[in-house]
Amino acid sequence: MVLDFTQGKLILSPFELQIKLTALPVTLYAMAEDIKLISDALMIVADAGAVRWHCKLDSLTQMEVVATELGLDL
């Protein structure tokens, strides 16, 4: 599934997330088990040990879609 948001595109599968940023030629990648969702701040946080990143979404609806697709709790 692909979702557009202000910073780029979210590419979701049941096992992984990719975020392609439009401002920079950068793609953020994480496996579903390394992702935490912070619904109050609309943040996706990835922590895979040595690699950490976070990204702010535009709406709670987007957060709910990400949670459903990746099988995560809000």
C-alpha cells in the first residue's frame, strides 16, 4: 500500500515500512517489529539498535492506516 503525505510517500507491507522523502533523495526503511507508533505526536519511530529515525505524519487517519497495515497498536 502507498500513502502520500506532506514529506513524501509511505510504502507499507505487512512486514516493513519505507518512507521516501521528497525534499531529499532519502528512503527510510524499517521492519515492522522495529517500529513504534506515538499517536499523540503522530510520530513513527524506528529503532533497530544502531539505526534510529522518526517521522511525523499529517493525521491520525494516516497513523491508523499504518497501524492496521503493520499490525501495530496505537
